[in-house]
Amino acid sequence: MVLDLVVIGTAITLGPLHNSAFILLLSSRRGVRQGMAFLLSWLANLVAVIAVVVLLTGGQPPARHSVPSTAAIVVKLAIGLALVVYGAHRWRRPPRPHGPPRWAARIDNATPVAAAGLAWLLQPWGLVGAGAATALDANLSSLTDWLALTGYCLLATLSLIVMEMYTLWAPGAANARLNALRNWLGDHQEQLIVTLALIVGLWLTARSIYELVA
């Protein structure tokens, strides 16, 4: 479980779409406040999904090869296969170039509520679902599993935490460097999306098949 959560959390935090949007928020008026609203909403979404899973299981993992356990593995397998197909499709037929999304032009006037909603909208729910299916195996009587779930939520938020703290401590330098990072993410967005989708998709697919047959 721990290794799967590390892979999924790393893929979530490296996603180019939400990181680019977050940098735009930080560059806007009241950027630190907007960024904090986005960050807290992002983290709250992750925690809420894990909390729902824990409530459903009562903090005890289902028995191996039971119906709930098998269903969770099948969900991860389906997500893994979908990511592989999606990554391969975008690699063979990348979308046509297009301008920035409409909300980017209104970012300066965004409210904290709008920033929080944007975090919900941009969260990669397929990967979050894979994390939830993985968390089904958590045993909350074990400190290790508590730390694994906490670490997963923080890892999936790490890029946002680092950028928010950097902007707080050194706003001038952060603005220049984060905007350069946003330009780089824009130039390499397709490669990043395809790479992350294929790596995580193949990982989840292989792990799920192994768990089903083992």
C-alpha cells in the first residue's frame, strides 16, 4: 500500500495543469490569499476522500480476496488501463494548440471561494480514486498506515505547499521563478501529461493484475 500511495501521490503533485493554475493565482492580486484557499481546498478534498474510505472500512482492511478487496483492485486496474489508453491516445494524437482557458483572464478578480472551487475542478480525480482504492487496505490500528495516509495527502499537495511558502518568504524572487516555471510547464505540458499517465497507468495495471492472481 505504501509504495502505491507514493507513486500516486507523486503523480498528483507533479501534474502540470493545477501547478500552472496555482502559479497564476499566486501572481494575481492577493495572490498569497488566493493560493492558500486553493491549497487548503486541494488538501481538504484529498483528506475527505480518505476519510470516507476509512469510515466505510472502519479502519480495518477487508480480507484478502474478499468481494470488497477484489472490487478495489478491479477499480485500480480499470483506472490504470484508462490512464494507459489516455496517455497513448494523447501521444499519438496530441490536441491542437489552443489559448489559455477562459478563467485565466479573470484570475485577478477571483475570490477565495472561486480559488477553492478551481482546486476541486483541477484535481485529477482518476488518480484520487486510485489513491482511495489503495487506502482501502489501511489498518488504522497501525501507526505506519496512519503515517502512510498522512504522507500521501501531504505528498499530493507538496508542490503547492512549496510554492506557497516560497511566495511568502521571498515574493520578488518567487514571482520571477514561478512564472518561468509556468512557461516551462506550458511548453512541456503534453509530454508531462503523457509521461505521467503512462507511468502511473502501467504501474497500477501491473500491480492490480499481480494482486488479482497472487
